Amino acid sequence: MAFDLKRLTKLPVLISAGLAVLGWVLALLGALVAGAGSLVGFYIFYLLLVIVGVIGLIAYDNVKENRVAIVAFVAIGFNFIVSLCSVATYANGYFGLGCLSAGGIFLSIPFLYWIVLLGSGESAFDGVGTGFSLPSIQLPKVTITMPTKAAAPAPQPQQPPVAPQAYAAPQQQVYAAPQAYTAAPPPQPYTAAPPPQQTFQPAPSPQVAVPTQNYTAPEKSSPVPAPVARDIVVVPEVYKAQALYNYTANPSDPNELSFNKGQVLDIVDKEGKWWKARYVDASGAVVTGVVPSNYVTLI
């Protein structure tokens, strides 16, 4: 990772580093004034190495990979701080020892903070805002293929509508002329008969010629088929990861992969503690299996 001073400007990192440097300077001045022995000098020199190492790892963004080693060195340094404070506190009347005790108190605050934060696990970095890098969370890209429109059939030729003025033309007249109607015969007269035997004969109904009209039935258009729905293809995103350590697969589990430190793997699924990965071996074959997530890091 590249050195970046912006990682040291985060508020928790800036406060803890400032307290550590201030406490170390006070402890050094107190030890020089009081004329402390070589053991106190070794404690102060060791604390300086721990402070410089932690700040350097934060600036180079390597805290996550070396978290266990940092906790061990910081815990040893915290033990030295407690020893300095216990010796200087009970030696009253000496300015140098009082300054050494004050420096130890200032040093204990950031050291205790680092032990709690780094010793709580990788999940302790989430939401703390310490400036330590977190793995970037990338949402999987989903490719959605929309169903294509089915080709509509060619439109059937339809009879164009007749303009209104076409009915006025003589050749387009479909109704029969008035002379086409046949006059009805006159009704038969009533025949006089005696009252008991009088009969009534109704006149026949007039015969009317029904005009004929040319009618063309509209052609039925074929129904347009519904669009064919296709399956949505989801293409999972492949991540690149680099091995932090050498790992040998368990012989009893055929799904595990063996890899070397620094080897680049393709991560297909990074859910859980075991990630599904693949790589191309020396023979050119693609090997697929699972790898422990704490042995690799995303790049």
C-alpha cells in the first residue's frame, strides 16, 4: 500500500497518536531529569518503536493484515507503562519521576484504546471511523435483458373508406329510383250482405320493392401475438483477491483449494467465511473451489 498522510488525519487516529507522542516525550524528559537506569531507558525505547510502528502501519494501510502482531506488541508496551507508573507514583518529591508518571498516564490511554480496538476482531473497524481501510463493498452488477418485441405481421390491406361525396354520384347510388316501387292494387270493395252474413275482406298489403345494397364484410386481421418473455440472465461479478499466506487444502475436503502467498484468485462468491474462488493452474485448467476468507484480501 502507498503511504498516505490523510489516513492520519482521522479524528480517533489523530487523538490517539497525539496522546502517545506527548506521553512519550514527558516520559523521556522525566527519565533524563531523574537519571533513571538502563531498564527504564529500554522501556522508553521500546515504547517509541511501538508508537512509530503503529503510526506507520496506519499510514501504509496495513493494520488489518498485521492486527494480531500489533496487539501483541502494544500489550507488552502497556505492561511496561504500568511498571513505569507504579515506580514513579510512589517516589514522591522528585520532579523527574512525577514527569515520568504523567507521561506513563498519557501513554496508557492510546495503548489501551489500540488493544481494545485491534483485539476485538475485524468487525470492530466497521463504523468506528478510525481511518483504517475497510474492504470496499461492491454491489453485484445485474444485467437485465428485456424481452424483444415479436415482429408484428404485415398489416392486411383494408378497403379504403368511401368519401361522403361518393354517395351523391349517380353511379354510386344503391337505392332504387322512385319508379322502382310497384303501386299497390286498389282495395277490393266491401260486398253488401245481410247483417248476419256480412263478411269483411281486408285489402292486400302493398308490395314494396326492397332496395339492394352492396356490402363488403371487413377482412379479419390476424391477432398480434403477445411478446415472448425471455429469462433474465444475471451475470455475477468476479472479484480479484490476493493470497496473504500459503494454504494447503484439507485432503478430506475436495472442495478446498491450495494456493501460495501472493497468488491472485478470482472470487465468484464472497458470502460467509469460505469464499468460492477459481484460478488457472500450470496446465491451463480452471480449478474451482472454496478458500478461507481470512487468508486472502480483495484487490
